[in-house]
Amino acid sequence: MALPEGGTERALPQLTWRPMRPNDIDAVVEVARLSFPDHFEDRACFQNRLALYPRGCFVLAENDAAPKGYLIAYPWRAESAPPLNTVIEGLPAEPALIYLHDLALHPEARGGGVTGAIVERLAEQAAEDGWSAIALVAVNDAVRFWARHGFVEQAAEGMAAKLASYGSDARYMTRLL
């Protein structure tokens, strides 16, 4: 239980991770807007990723309520990341790993330790599917956060220009499975 400003107890919603559905997209876009104001992506990008690889798309919600968080991941090439705010035509012909495109929580859902469960769920699922690694681009000073979840910073010299487009703190990281 948490104590709001008035000091009386109130029940917090029971948020759990579930597969993303098309009707979740509006709430996902809002969470993205709040979480990544400098790296915003259009609704079409989220629809695109869900259509391309629904197996890697999850939301944090109380039953069928509007999501308060999301994770999007899909097969991709190593030492590569799709351009921000771009609809991609299809998954690569020879992907090498799972690319964790986004993990974001609404401010109301932060601080409860819910991210570890979905990162581990993705890692277990990716390993079961035969992938050897998960990769991501850490932004917003999130390198330490991702390191706690088993990700290690990689040099990825071929990505220097792309990483610069994400901001000076962007780092390419991988987690071996």
C-alpha cells in the first residue's frame, strides 16, 4: 500500500505484463510521449512493430485497462538499429538477435520494480526461440539500469553516427543468452 498526500491508504492497481493488442496503441503512444520526449515516435511506428512481431510486444496493465507501460522487441541485425520514428518494411532476412526497441513506464507506474519481470520474460522467450542475444540502444542515462539487467556496453564502431542521433549518452548494449 502507498500513502497519497492525504496520508490515507489506497490500493494500487495490480499491474501485470500481457501481450500487446492493437487497441493498446493509443496508450502506448502516450507512455512513449511522456518517457521519451526527445525521441518521440509516431503511432504508425508502434502499429508497425506490433504487426511485424507481435511475439515481442507487451504492455503493463491492470486487466484490460489502458496500459501504463510497454516493451517492444523484434528480430534484427547485430550492431544495428532501425532509424527512430520510421516504419520498417519488414524484418531482416537474416536477423542475428532480438532488438529491444523500447521499454517505458508511465510515471505513475515507475519505481515498483516491474521492469525486471518483463526483461527476464523477454530473455527466456528469446532463448527458447534460439536467439543468442538481445541488443538495445540505452538512452536517457540508462546504461546502469540496463547493466543491472545483464546488458554490457559494446563498441559498435559502425553505429557511431546512428548513436549520435539518439543523443550524446546513447550506448549500444547487448545481453548474451
